[in-house]
Amino acid sequence: MTAANAAPSETLHGSEGLPGSDPTALAVRLFGWSMLSVLTAFIINNYLTFWTGLPGSALVFADGSEPVSWLQLGLYGVAIALAALFVFRNKERGLRTDSKAMSGINSFIIRAAFWAVLLVGVTDTVISFLRVEGLLGAVVGADLATDLGRSQFRGPYVHMPLIALSIVIAAFTRSLGFIWLALLVVLAELGIVIGRFVFSYEQAFMADLVRFWYAALFLFASAYTLLEEGHVRVDVFYAGFGPKLRGFVNATGSLLFGMVMCWVILVIGMGGSSNAINGPLLSFEVTQAGFGLYVKYLMAGFLAIFAISMLIQFTSYLLDAVADMRGEPGGRDHDVHAVQ
């Protein structure tokens, strides 16, 4: 076969392996994008129901359901339809291409989350330091100082703009910042040690900052660690499996354990206004430690970010694992652990 004749075949398969229009590949891709579309609809419905006061799609199954409830339920159908439209209009895309695209979406979400905890942590620390030292009124005025002492003000008018800014920054950066955040955790803890034993100075906001960044580091980095094969596998047989059998194990584990776990966290944590994630977020819950940071409600939101990012990454992992099962080229070396 000449190079000219081989080119079309290489274009069709390339790094994707089998043709994208293969029924099995289409079905798996449709399932993956439908999963992410339903996740998006779930988050939107959660906001509409518990933040804007709409009745919620669950009332469709109760007596006296409202038309708005049907519209909210229909949002899931629209999400799945859009996923199907994307898949069937891009039949030439392969499993690995979609897997990389999902990982790219996840990287953006985690970048934004890291920038958010950095900006919010530093800003809240400055505000709390000025409050505890009695300097906040002199810097921002008595009225604003009083408002900043209320979590219902500081959350919407300080934290939320910083989170929005973090999303913008994430769109123009590519570094996830794990190393820097780990360094910041160490520096924050070092500040506590120096303050306590050298200057005999310690305040609640200093320990809150360490917990805030430490929780973010571990919960946000989980999906990236999964991508880089950094999680410890407790197994006896996996190391001796071939690529296709490993793909089967990874696909089964992602589907039956990983994705189910993420949905359990989201449904239980966000299924009602007083649940573990929604409750603190809706009330802008803070610690009871006097002049500590006002970020406890955001730490409840960390669980949502963890579940969302892991669900996206498990879906990406599923597509990649199915590609391994099908013998498609371009797979990762699962014996290499990039994250130690």
C-alpha cells in the first residue's frame, strides 16, 4: 500500500483507533455525554429550586404538581437530546478524543476552584485580621465593617465576585496550581507556629485558613490524581492483566463504583434545602470561633466540587477504558504513576 492510499485510513483511525461511527463507540459516547448533560441539568435544577424558589422537578410525582415542575423535569430531556445531537453530529470523533475533551472540561473546573480558594482565603484572612485588631472600620468605614461581619453580606458581595474572577482567570491559565497550594498550606501552618512560639500571637482565622486550603487540596486534586493514575490500587491480579482486561476492570469499576459513588454524594448532599451540601451553602454557615474565616459554607461546597469533578473524570476514564477493551491505539500506560 502506498503512502497516498494509506493516508485516508490513518485519518479515519489515527489516534482514535476504530471508526467513530461504530455502533458500540457511538453508544458509549452517547452514554458519557448524556451523563455529563444530566449532571449539568441536575446542578441547574438545584439552583432553580433552592436558590430561586421554584417548586422543583420532584413535585411532578406528587399531587398538585405545577407546570414549572414539568419544565424543570423537561430540562433533563433537553440535556440528553443535546448530548445525542452532539454525538451524532460528530460521528467521526473517537472515544479517546471525547475522553480528553471531558478531562479538559474537568481541568477548567478544578483550575477555577483552586483560584477561588486562593483568592477567597487571602481576602478573608485580611478582613479577619483587620477585624480582630480593630482596624477594619478605619480602613473601610464603620458601616461596611459591620456588613463584613455578617456572612450573608460577605458571601454574596465578597466571595462570589472573587469566585467569578477565578473563573475568568481559569480561562486564561493552564496550571492547576497543586504544588503552589500545597506550599501555601505549609506556609500557613508555618505562620501559626511562628506566631504562637515566637510572637505569642494566634487567632482563629489562621487555623481556619489551613483547614480551608488543606481540604481544597485533597478534594480538588482527587480527579487530577485519577487522571494521572496516582491513586493507590489495592489489588493482587491487576498488575498481571493485559490491556484489554485492564480496560474491562477500569470500565466496570468506573461505572459501578466510581460514578455511583459520585451520584450518591450529589443526591444525598443536594437533595433538599437542609442537606449536607445545600444547607450550609444556603445559610452561608460560618464557624463559631469568633473572628474566624467565613468560609465554612464553601467547605461544604467542596464536597459538591469533589463529586462533580470525580464524576466527570470517571466518565472520561470509562471512555478511555472502553477504547482499551476495543484495542484502540493511543492509550495511556497504566503502569506509570505520574503523581507520587
